[in-house]
Amino acid sequence: MTVRLGSMTTAEAADAVGGVVIIPAGAFEQHGPGLPLATDLVRAEHVAERVARAVPGRVVVGPAIPVGVSPHHMAFAGTVTLSTTTFAAVVREYVGSLHHHGWRKVLVITGHGGNNAALTTVGQDLLTTHPDLRFAWTPVTALAGVAMPAATEVSGHGGEAETAQMLHLAPELVRRDRLEKGTTSLDELDPVARLSRRDGHPSLPVRYDLLSANGILGDPTTVTAADGESIVDAVVDRIASFVADWLDA
Amino acid sequence: MTVRLGSMTTAEAADAVGGVVIIPAGAFEQHGPGLPLATDLVRAEHVAERVARAVPGRVVVGPAIPVGVSPHHMAFAGTVTLSTTTFAAVVREYVGSLHHHGWRKVLVITGHGGNNAALTTVGQDLLTTHPDLRFAWTPVTALAGVAMPAATEVSGHGGEAETAQMLHLAPELVRRDRLEKGTTSLDELDPVARLSRRDGHPSLPVRYDLLSANGILGDPTTVTAADGESIVDAVVDRIASFVADWLDA
Amino acid sequence: MTVRLGSMTTAEAADAVGGVVIIPAGAFEQHGPGLPLATDLVRAEHVAERVARAVPGRVVVGPAIPVGVSPHHMAFAGTVTLSTTTFAAVVREYVGSLHHHGWRKVLVITGHGGNNAALTTVGQDLLTTHPDLRFAWTPVTALAGVAMPAATEVSGHGGEAETAQMLHLAPELVRRDRLEKGTTSLDELDPVARLSRRDGHPSLPVRYDLLSANGILGDPTTVTAADGESIVDAVVDRIASFVADWLDA
Amino acid sequence: MTVRLGSMTTAEAADAVGGVVIIPAGAFEQHGPGLPLATDLVRAEHVAERVARAVPGRVVVGPAIPVGVSPHHMAFAGTVTLSTTTFAAVVREYVGSLHHHGWRKVLVITGHGGNNAALTTVGQDLLTTHPDLRFAWTPVTALAGVAMPAATEVSGHGGEAETAQMLHLAPELVRRDRLEKGTTSLDELDPVARLSRRDGHPSLPVRYDLLSANGILGDPTTVTAADGESIVDAVVDRIASFVADWLDA
Amino acid sequence: MTVRLGSMTTAEAADAVGGVVIIPAGAFEQHGPGLPLATDLVRAEHVAERVARAVPGRVVVGPAIPVGVSPHHMAFAGTVTLSTTTFAAVVREYVGSLHHHGWRKVLVITGHGGNNAALTTVGQDLLTTHPDLRFAWTPVTALAGVAMPAATEVSGHGGEAETAQMLHLAPELVRRDRLEKGTTSLDELDPVARLSRRDGHPSLPVRYDLLSANGILGDPTTVTAADGESIVDAVVDRIASFVADWLDA
Amino acid sequence: MTVRLGSMTTAEAADAVGGVVIIPAGAFEQHGPGLPLATDLVRAEHVAERVARAVPGRVVVGPAIPVGVSPHHMAFAGTVTLSTTTFAAVVREYVGSLHHHGWRKVLVITGHGGNNAALTTVGQDLLTTHPDLRFAWTPVTALAGVAMPAATEVSGHGGEAETAQMLHLAPELVRRDRLEKGTTSLDELDPVARLSRRDGHPSLPVRYDLLSANGILGDPTTVTAADGESIVDAVVDRIASFVADWLDA
């Protein structure tokens, strides 16, 4: 039996109303020389489906958002971005439609950190416009915890963790022979870029072409599919545990 | 070699700039007791990919739009809709990003007729905002021509043609045993609904629950996968021929 | 007794609530060397008034929309255009006001095809925002049917049919001595323009300066006021018949 | 030779570029038992046309705005209103189109005081968006000066001055036998309404149904067409004098 | 006991619900060589607080709006402006929040005339969206009446009246040694600027750099703190009297 | 010499162009029985001014934003909130104006965590619209590090850290005798509220009335002005150090 709402008929959807709907959100953006543009959606959809299967009969995976908020990657060919306003409108209207049919719990799983802020603003606005709805959202990689593989001083976009996940989830989309190190240490960066990577606040956003010539932070050549499996398992466990608690709350 | 931009790396995307980008647009809406909510996206994506393969090396398939303009189906569970404004913003921002990278020809293939008007407004606005861009869009089923199977007096949504396409393209998603006749003749309709189905203008939009109790117009039980293959072949031929002419124009 | 709401007092308007309100929509755009910028509004207003008189006591003509969606004509002096969003907002707010006073049936008659898509999006949005309202819209010329005069291979804007209507409805606004042939055959067009004029889909919108040096499609010199009378009579009959059926439905 | 841009062809419009374009703006709102809903547009259009004729060859009358900002009259049947945002968008887009063709001076003549604030905001925004354009606007009645007829303590909407103008400009639209006194003195008003009519600031807007049972302020039965002629002459003189100075400035 | 809502706890605010909330609105814009950018907010806040104290126990001063609508001053360094749309949204959302807590009377005191039109549009829109709320607004200087000091032929921004008020209310912010005459007579202006300063309508907005080289209209060197005290006393009296009448109405 | 741009004249502002402009952003929201509604603005303004003084001659404090994004506090009287969209528009327009005058580095210091997401979206959008501008933002309390006082298991809004800061910065605004414990342990919360307070993601926003009856998280009775001084010193040091590095980068 499918957990994907899009594969259900309207009658099956009617039976599924209640519980949690997960919306997987991605990005359509550069992930360096070895990973595809759809990397973040691929990961979000796999995690969403596995979470749904982990809490059987109470969770469905709704429509995806294939394009996210990626202005910082626009110097790299193929990146497609929504403005923060349009991304937020899309989330709000998905949620509004699901609410219309009777769902009261919606969880967005975003494979792309650039969506986090817009998701937060949607959550704020929904407190007022839909007081009887609960809206949650979560990133993917940030939940890996101890499952995170060792990484270089600077690491992140297109680096160890994302590559490992793709080697596990969609190895056919990884160009293993093209994987290469990106920026791995703070002293490779110019002063402004270094400031933007400092831990904590103030927050100083910069474009990715200032951070890395090939678009990568970290060294994706050092990881394996097994690393990715550990990450995904840890992330799915944590989200599924949240969902189970939420359903019982 | 993939034709899907989302499966390419940024370097491969850079090589692919030029030619035509196809954006497949669907709907997430009821298609009666036998077809899944994602029916329109499934058809649009298949047609897009086949058109891209038919004009090799000059066409890529960009990010999809999984949810369309479906307010008329909101009485049926599971339907998710965007407002016309948000749908248009999404299209405009996809196109704007592709234009930024150098593409000058974008074609939207929509599996859902409810998107047609919003796509037209986007095309109008782009004439002013992006004068060096050409934007085209097309429906799917309407291009079938003589390949259309015989149909009942009233036919359309979830009916003969859409069901045949799904039997051909994604038979695993069709509940064959649930397929059933919907509204098939004008005299089953109340006067307002009948008026809204009259050929030509004036145009009088009504909600689908006024048109059909089960959401279907036509009789989906009479068609086969072979009918669907004929439709899809005809549609792909016609769009591919347009694209080839466009690339040469 | 007037059928124009604008000529009524508020007390007379109160008596007229119910039935159908017609909103005539035009364009303010080039119509070649012989026709005035207001051509589309002139035709829409005449047709609206005649339809109202054909269904006596049950139809009024509300406020007009003198400027439509005309970005494709902006290369020609004097053209004034609204964005699709603003045009839609105007229609929505006219309709919302009429609904506030108790009307439940609104029909827009547009003399300009560039408004069709925006009108359709308004109709879609109203299904959700005003479920107890019926909104219909119709073009003018497209309803002429067999009354259409013979025309050249390429024909349309400022051509045979529109000129004939103006000769009948507002001859004092036609510069007969300036009427001249525009583009009349596909082989006068460059390949992109020709592609945009192909029947059916895909739809490829282009600016009018690419289609015709003088802004005309067809040959307006071949028609007479009698041709225009036939067109207008046919159009009025068809819309009036729709309105009568609608009032009874 | 016409001064109305809408009656010109595109070639004539091209010749008219330069000088001043006047946009007449009305309202579609109650004017009591004796005057039609279109009263404000009728007056604005007449004044606009007469101003254009008074400065021959240098002024044209562009497209009208038949519906204005009238939320305060919505308790009276037939009133149609735009939101302040949509009204402003319409003005801005008319002006933007005229600017595109080369005009640099646009004057809005509004027959309706409810449009004044939105016109002012448009003028403010244009200072930034179109620095090479000059945008002016003016009411009608407020310019009458000594030509104003004697009026009751409370007077204004649908009262002496507006009725006189309509008796002069469009007597066929006035129901003389229905003209009747409205609110004429402050002590007929409840305390809040009285406060809202106090001279000067603070400004306290209230709905018209709080100000007058029949929608009228003043006594329209006391004026004549000759009074209206005096008003219109004075207003036209004053605007024409401004336009002449502006063209020379 | 404070009259400033921002200095109250939520429990104290709950006790204060009812009565009038005053919102002081300023501008952040050039006021010539002798006055600070915050001049208009300083004056609005002082007047607001004094009005609140003059009607004890029934009026509180809510959150301020420190930046107003100032596009006409953007040629002068330091000026910060909101668009008319954003300014109106801020006012509307302040008012909406106060309405949510139970207040039904809100008064904006604006130290900056550039806000007047946007405030008026907010008042118009609120008639429809919040029919049970009364919204009033007032300028400051315009209420001075006979307390206005003698002034030059051209006078206003940064001139006699504003300087006098600042000498009274915030002398530590006035650079007395930098105060200097601005434009003081019409014949110093070029023809367009002169036209824009003519009394009454038509209204022709221009940028301030066209009106005055140093940003000043009038002669601020001729006034004293005592002049300012007279103005402020007169303004406070007049607003307080309005508020008292309003509370009783 | 002042560091507040609002206290400068336009000439002084012109001299100050370059360097960093700080925008202090607050909230206007409940802070429990002992702290005023303006708590977050008071803290942001003090920190901003002290940072400006710590990097002398290179930093000014621009206009404040007194009201932030506080829908989660609307159940408590006196709270005023902006929507996320309007808050973002205000920030964007402040920044746009400062950019117009030549500043290229803007830092928002927000005393209210509810503004963080909207500030992040503004930073994302500015990467595209103002590529030559650097935009940074920072919270206050989160930078305290080891200077944070001991706190209860659940702590935060209106609790130990915020109260300590107010005792140090604005003791006259603290009702010491009203300070009282709020929610201090997870087991006081209902299951949904407890889930929303779990560390890390998923993020589940809830209204504050679900978290605390008196609006407080933590125990504000245990801290002193000296605690507040330590926090503020630490925060100012950290931001000033960032600003100094930024100016040199």
C-alpha cells in the first residue's frame, strides 16, 4: 500500500484524512561537480517516505516542492530559485488545501537549509490564520547527530554528509569520478567569506561563489554509501519518533 | 544520457544551456475512483521526457510543478490547489532563473487544463519583462487529434482519454477494478451545469461536484493501454515537431 | 428606460438587483491606420447594451473596463495596458461590489481577446471566494459563426471582422480612407511569427510588431457596414440566448 | 478634430505624443435620489474635454477610470468600489504606458474626492519610479471658487454644486422630480458624524449612511443649470490656466 | 503613571483597553542644516504624550512609526523612506492588533505631511475591513491656527514653525548656529517648482531638491522656543478637545 | 557626538556615509507581569548604541523598528504584531534607502527572536536585488555565552536573561514586586507544548498561552542588575568585535 498521497485516488485520500501529512521540499541548485541539481529533493523524498512507513497507517506523503529558495547559488548554471515570498505562498497554499480536507498536522521535511527561514515565517503566519492547525518543519542532515561522518574544518553544501546520503539513496545519480574537494578550511576564504562562516551570530549571508570555486564545502571524496545509510537511518528515526509523539500528544 | 536537468550536475547544466527547456506542470487533484491524484503530472512528465528524447541534444526537462490550479475540484478529498497568482509566480520565477543562465526558449507542458489561463497570463507578462525570451505552453490531451478514442457525449476529466494515457504510462497506478462511468450525457446535468458544458462561449465555470458525483466526465471503462499509446504518440509527435521548428526558426 | 446602471440612481439600482449584470471590457490599443484605439470597448459596450435590451427587465450594464491586457501592442503609440494582475483585481472588485448588493450573476463581455486569460483566472478564483456567485465571460467576434465575412489566410486584429463591426456601430470613428491591408498570408511572416500563428497548440505568444508592420492582420478594405451588422446580430443573439437560459436555469 | 485619444488611431496618437494627457477619473456610487451613479465620471469627462479644447493642440484626453474609491458609499445599492491599492495600480499602469510612448506630463481630473488620497500616493511613488515624469491631479468642484452657489451649513456629496453641474452637463440624467434635500445642518447628525464633519483636522472618516439617510449632503433642489455652468466655466478656466503654465514651464 | 503603552506590562495594558490609542508617526528625513532627521517623530511623540496627559486615564500612546513616506527628500543624505504601500500596511497591522485586544478608537498623530495621503487610504480601507472601529488621524503643525509665527512667503518644511517646535521640545537637538534661511519667496523658484507651490489645486508634486538647495522652506532663524511653545500648546489643545469629544460621542 | 543618525542633520549624515549602519529591531509584546511591552526594543537600542560607541567614528545607529513579528503572543493584551511580509518590507525599504545614500553594510540587531526568520529571508532576497550590499543581523541574548545566568530547565521569554538585562538597562521600567516565576520545567507543559520545546528539530511553533499562563518561561526573580550587566557586556563585545572585523574585511 502506497504512502504517497499522489498515488492514491480521492477515495483513498478521504480515508487517509487525519494523522500527519509530510511535504518534502527540495531545491534545484548546484551541488558541485559530482551531485545532481535535484539532490535536496531526492533526499527529502526518501526520508519522507521512510518516515511515513515507520509510523504505518497514520502518515502520508503529500505533494513535493521541487524548487526552493536558492538565490545564493545563482552564479552556478542550472540553479532555479523561488523568491522567499513565493516559496512561502506555495507552502501556505498546500497547507490550506490539506486543512480544507480535514488534516490538522502538516510536517515539511526540507532537504535544503535555504528554505528554513521561509518555513519559519509560514509557521508564524499560520498561528494566526489557522489556529486549529499544527505546522512543523525539519531539516534533514542537521538531525544526523552522532551518525555524521568526520568532515573537514569547513564542510556542508555538497560535502561529506550530502554526498554520503546520495551514495546511499540514489547512487545512479552520483558522478563518483567527478567528486572533488571543495573549500575545506577557513584560511582558503577571503575575510568576508570567513566572517560569514564563523559559528553563531551575527549572521552574514554571502553568495556561494564567494565561498567555493566549485560550489562544494568539504571533501565529498572521503565518504561511502554506508556513511549515508547511517545518516539517513538516524534522521528517519528521529523524525519518526517526533511524529509518533506528536500523534499521541 | 539523461534529459532531466534535475539529474544533471551544474557543469552538465552549463553545457546544456541553449535549446529548449521543458517544464512539466501537473495538478494534484481528484481523478475519480480509478486514477491517482498525480495523474496530470505523471502524464506531463512522461510526455516531456519523450519530447526531449525526440529532439536529441537540444532539449532538457527542467523542474516540475506538481500542483496546479484546481479550485473546481476542492470538494473532492486530497485535491491541493494553488491560487492563480501563486501558480503564475512559480512559473515566472522558474523561467526567470532559466533566463538568468542563458536559456531563451521555455516550453511548459501542462497535463491539467486548469493551468491554461494562468500560463497565458504569464506569457503576456513575459512579453514586457523578458523581451528576449520566447515562452510557449501546451496542453497534452488536446493535441491527440485523430488518435482520440471514441467517447461519450460528455467526456473529459478522468474519462476515456486520460484513463487510456494512464493505462499506457503508469498502469500500476490505475485501479482498474474501480474504474467506473461518470457523467456521460448532457441530460444528466442540472440546467446550470449543462449551460457550463455548452460548446464555445460564453464561458461559465462551475465546480466539479456540480458536474459529476464521482468526479468523472465520460466512461473510462471502455479504453485500453493501446488507446493511450496512440494518444501519447500523437501528442509527442506534435509537440516534438513544434520544438524542432522552433529551434530552427 | 435605461439599461445602463451608471445612468440609474441608487434607488433604481436597488430595484434592479437580481438578474444579470454585464460588464463591458475593452482595450485601449492600436487597431491599425483606420480604427481608433477604443475599438474594443466601443464594440463591447454596444453588444452589452443590445443584449440587455434583448432580455428586457432582467439585465443591466454595469461599469465598463476601458483598458485591458495589451502588452503585445505596446510597440504601437497610444496603447495603454494593464498588467494581468491589475486587470484581474479590477474585475474581482467590480464583481465583489455587485455581489455585496445582492447580484449573483455577472457576465463580462470583452471586445479584446487579450483579456480572456485573466478573465478565466478570475472565474477560477471566484469559485473559492464567492461560492454563491456565478461568473461568466464571453468574447465578441468569436461568436459570429456563419456571419463571419470571408477573410484572408491570416486575419484577426483590426481585420475584416473588427472593421465591419466598427463600420456598423461607430462609422464616424473609422478612417475609411486610411484602411489598408495588413498581413494576410503566413508566408509574409518570419518563421517564429509563423509558428505563433499555427492553429492549435503549443501556444507561442509574440509581440504584434513581429506579426504586422501596420498592426493589422487581414484586409479591412473588403468589408461593409452590412457585414458588421450581420456579425453583431449573430453575436447579440447568441449571448442573449445564453443569458435567457441562464436566468431560467 | 477629436481631443480624445481613444478616438484616434495609433498614427494620430503618435503625432499627439508630447504635451499633456488628461485622465478623467470618476466614481460609480450613489448620488442620492436624483443623480445617476456615474455622476462623477460624467463631470470629470466633460471638464477634461473642455480643458483639452481650451489649450488646443497640446492636450489629449486619455482613457477614463470609471470606478473609484467609494467604500464609504457601499451601504447604498449600485455603488461599485475599488480598493485604494487597486485604484492606485490602475493609475500607475495607465501612466506607465503613456510614459512608454513618450509623454512626460499626465494630469488626472477626478470628479470624486474619495480618489484624492490614492492619487497623492501615486504621485509620491512616481517621484522615485519615474523621475523624468511630472504627474499632477486635481478635483473638480473644489476649484469653483466664487462660482460656488449658496449652500446649506452641511453640503457636499450630491448637493448644490454637483447637482448644478449635472443640470448643466447632462440634464437628461437628472431626475428633477426626485431631487430632495439631504442633511443640511450639523445638528441633524449624531455626535460621531458631527465630529467627522468638523472643519480641519483631526480627520475622522465615517460611512455615508451615518451622515445622511438619502445619501445627500445639502439641498440640491435650490440650484439651476446656470449655476452649474458658472461652476464648470470657473473650474475649466482654472485647470486650463494651470495646464498652459505647465506647458510653458 | 505612564501613558506609554510600551512602558506598561501586559496586565496594565489589559486595564487600559478601551478609550483611545494614539500612534505617533514621524519621518526620517532631512530638515536642513539645523534640525535632526528625526524631527517629525520627536514632535509627534511629544504632542501624543501631552494629549494623552490632557485626557487623563482614557488615552494611551501606542507604538511609534519612526519612518514615513519621504520619497521627495531622497536627494538629501540620511533620508529613509517607506513606500506608500508599506507605510499603509504598518498602520493597518498596528490598528488590527489593537482592535484584536478590544480598542475601537485609534488616532494617528503624524509629524510629517508626507504621511497624510497614505493615512487617508488606510482610513478608507478600514471602513470596510473593520466596520466597528473608528480611525482618525491628524497632522501637527496645521492645527496651530493663530499660534503660527510670522513666516516668509514660501515657508514650511524645516522652516519657522518646525524649528520653533524643536527649540521648545528638544533644544539639545537643534544646531542653532547652523540654522539658515531656505527658499523664502516664489521668485526664487524655477517655473515648475513655482507651479507646485501655488495654492490649491491642481496638485503637482516635485522633489525637494527642486524647491530648495538646503532643504528648507522659510527662515528658521527668526523664531524662538516661546513660539514653539505657543504652537505646541495650541495643537495639543485642539487635539485633546477632539479626543474628549470623541470619547463622549 | 551622537551616534544616532536620527539626531544628526542631513549634512552630518552625509559625512557619516560609509561604515556600518545598525538598525535596532524590537517587539511590542507581553513580557509577563514585571516587564514592559517595549522590552525587546529597549534592549536592542541600548546594545546598538553601545556597539556604535565601541567602534568609534565608523558606526551609526539608524531608525528603529519598534514592532516585530509576534503572532504567538497575541493572546496577551497589548501585543502588537506585524505580519512576516510587512516586517520584511520595512527592513528592505530601510536598507534600500540607506543603500541609496551610499552605505554598503547594514546590521540589524534584534531584541526579539520572532524576527529572526523574516530577517533571514530579507538577507536572502538582498543577495539578488542588491548584490553590492552586505546585510548582517544578530540576536542579543543568544550571544551572551558564559555570561548567561543560571536558569531553570525551561527558560527564555521574560525569564532570567531578559529580566537581568532590563534591571541593568532600564530599571525604572521593571516592576520588581510583580516579577514572578513562569513555566520552569517541561513537566508543567502539556504534551504538544513539551514537544515544541524539545531541543533541535523538528520545529513545532505554538502560541505562548500554551506555554505559560503568565507569559514567562523561567524564573525572573533570581537575577540581578549585575547579571544583566555581564550579559550586555558580553553581547556588545561580541558584536563590536564582529563589526570591527567586518569593517576591515
